[in-house]
Amino acid sequence: MKARAVAKYIKGSPQKARLVIDLIRGRNVNEALAILASSPKRAARPIATTLRSAIANATQKADLINVSVDVDDLVVSTATVDLGPTKYRRRVRPAPMGRAYRERRWQSHITIEVETPKD
């Protein structure tokens, strides 16, 4: 059985969040939470929150269809980070040849899908 959770408009660039997401893809849920708890990256906290939400969605979905699901057996099957809207800040950064670049505020959309392994 599959269950997914989506977190939108998370602060931080998707490139940096993908470094953390790559660590947990394909792993057991408890192992993934342990990796996220020990990770020093800023994106680890919202990814852990989204993973816990996916676990809760799996248990709720199992209760609705009257099936027993062991949380310890769940595996992170799909985990992606997509680019959200970027805001241009009022500040400018110096660029080559006298130009100026506007600073950006990056946002991410995190999608995590968990499922029970097939026997």
C-alpha cells in the first residue's frame, strides 16, 4: 500500500534539499528518520516532518480500508524535491563588468511516498 505527503513552499533551494533527500530514498522509515535526525543540513527538519506525515497518512489509509500496516516495515519508495516560486529580493549583488544581480529567495516542494515492501 502506498501513501504520500507533500510539503509546499519550504524555504531553501531545491538543490540543497536534494542532497538530503538522496540520503533517504529507498531506505526503511526508521533508518531514514535516524539519518535525518543526525544530519546537520537545514533541509533535514522539513523533510523529516514530511516523512512523518507520510507515515501518518499510511496508517490512516490502512485504518480506512481495514488493513493492518506495520510502521516499521514501511520503505521510502519515492522522494523528490521540486522548485517552487522564486522571489526576487530588493537587494542587489555585484556582478562582473559593472552589472548587478538581484538576490533570489528559493522555495521547494517536497514529495515523499512510502509503501510496504512487496513479498
